[in-house]
Amino acid sequence: MKAGRIEKVKHSLELDEKLSSQLNDWKAQKIGALAIMVVIVLTALGLFGNGLLSAKKVERSGITLQYEKFLRQQKEMDMYWKLSSGQQPVFRIPIGYLANFKIGKIVPDGYETHLSDGYVTYTFNADQLTDAIVHFYLIPQQTGPINAVWIADTTRFQIKHFIYP
Amino acid sequence: MELILRGVAVYLFLLILFRILGKRSLSETTTFDFVLLLIIGEATQQALLGNDFSVTNALVLITVLMGVDIVFVKLKGRYKKLDRLLEGTPLILVDHGKPLVLRMKESHVDTEDILEAARLSHGLERLEQIKYAVLERDGQISIIPSA
């Protein structure tokens, strides 16, 4: 709305009517309404998790990884791994990465862990794996960007998250 | 510290959101608005308290929110521009019985709203009986009848 089009009033009221401020208000309201719509669309697309923009799928050396790039603090997420036959169900996760999460659950639960070289190694019993699928259900405890490299069998996977508060 | 940041962030977010929605959004509480406010209240509670539902947390949070409010009241009293920015300014919508259509359109107020305010406050029957109708800073419409 252009300032010139708005009706000017000469009045006898003792009133702090400031038309320029009002015009700025209306402009801000229009921009704000547009911003709300943009946020709704981006949310639907997964900018804040669970959607197209957030879902990440990586396939390398016969291993498939699916995870969410955008996470929310305290909301559980699933690191889904699928291994092909011949792959060793061994995962090496940096300790620094795990420090940002609480481990909710790991499926299947037949695994051994040990610490070495700044990594926590999870070794699963291959006989207990159903369709060679492993889920790490992790609950983010920190906020902000997180970058780490997981090693599945011998293949490196660069993982990037952004955790919203 | 996290609690203070949460309180301030949610306070500022809601302040901005309601300023974006405009003055009329707060004064016109329809059934739908009431439901919306209830839902916002529920969502806000979670964001404010997190997983800590202790009495101490709630009391500290209330104190923080009151503190933020006191700071804003002081600042608004000292800086007129900030006051206008946060509260807006009053706006004349009817001038000597003539509706100012563009102003009404931008403010999301229609003639019916003005006539309703005129009936409620002064028992007026027609627009011509209104000297000025002013959309106040709190979203209410005040009516000055023609002499």
C-alpha cells in the first residue's frame, strides 16, 4: 500500500496518530504473513525434520544408510543401516559424535562394543541380523551443526546433522 | 541460564507473531481464535518448561517472564519509537461519518465492526452519527459520536 493512497485526515482529536509508523506496520505485517507461509511450506518439506529436505539416503559399497539431516533436540531419530551379504556388521562411531546424543535403543540388541582410537565400535552378531538391517535410535542432546564420519564395515560415511533447539 | 533464554525467546517470538497478526487479532476473540489461543498455550508450555515440570522451574520461569515484561515497559516508557514499534499507533477509521476504506481494508476492519462498536458504546444506529471511529492500540474501536 503506497502512503499517498491512504486517506489523510485533519482531525480535532488529541491523538498520536502516526501514519508513517502505521504504514511500516502494515508493510511488516505483510512481510510477516508471507514469512509465516514460507515457514509452513518449508516445514512441510522437512526443513525442521521428517520430510523431503531432511531425509538423506546414501548407498556405498553395498551399504545403505538412511537418516535425517535436520533434527530436533530430545526427539529420537533413526540411523537406518542395511548391509548386503558379505558385509561385516561392524560400525565405528566417533566418540565426539555420540557425545551429542543419548542412545535410545539399538536394534538388534545382540552386539558388543569396545572403545579405541576415539571411536566406539559396535560389532553385531551376523546370525542375529534380520535382513542385515541395523537401527541406531539416537536422541539429540545438543543443538547446532554436527559433522562426523561413521565407518560401516570399512566404508566411510560422512554424516551431517543440524539439531534445532 | 537455559530457562532464561527459553523464556526470553518464547516471549519475543510471541510478541513478534502477534504484531504480525495485527491489532484486531487480539481484540476479536471468536470461537476459532479461542481454540487457537488454547493450542498456542499448550505448545508454548512445552517450549517453556521442557521436561522439567517442577514447581521451582515454573516459578522461576514466571519470574523471568515478568522480568522481561518489566524491562519492556521501562524501555517503552523511555523510548517513544520502541513504544510505537511494539504497540503500534491509533488509527482513525471514520471521519465525520465517512468510512476511510483503505485504512479499514489494511487494518482488516469492516463497517460492521465499527457499527457494532458504535451500538455497544453509544447506542448509535448509523454511520453518519459517528464523528470519529478510532482503532486503538489494543485493537478496540472507540467511537466519538457526532454532536
